[in-house]
Amino acid sequence: MKLKDTNGKEYTFWHEDYEVGCGGTEIPMNYLDGKTYLYVWNPSEKHYAYYVYQDDVFIPENAAPWVTGATTYTFGN
């Protein structure tokens, strides 16, 4: 799926286990840490997450830097 952020930059997203969040209406967002996040939904596990484009990883909703106040995410914590 092709998406554009608020500045018009194009991103693509496809993953067999995830869909773009909110029925496909979410757009990528740039955060203060210099990374781009996309809110996504995993229908088989029934949970939301954020896809981090620069790191090519999914992080839990509660691990987003604007929730934790952190600028990095440490795996396994």
C-alpha cells in the first residue's frame, strides 16, 4: 500500500500479519527522534502496534517514544 505523510513524502507498507491502522486511514508520522512511525493492526492477534520504517520493526503501542518519553526502544524490555 502506498501512503503519504503530511509533507507529501511517499512510503509503502505491506506485511502479511499487519494492516494499516484505522481501516487503512492512518498515515506515516515523523517524530522528534527522526524516525517515521505507522499505526498498524494485527487482525489475527487482535492488537495494534507501530511500524518503525527506519528500523523495520514493530513496537507495542505502549513503547512509542511519545508515550514513554524515550527516544529509543530497547528490545526485550
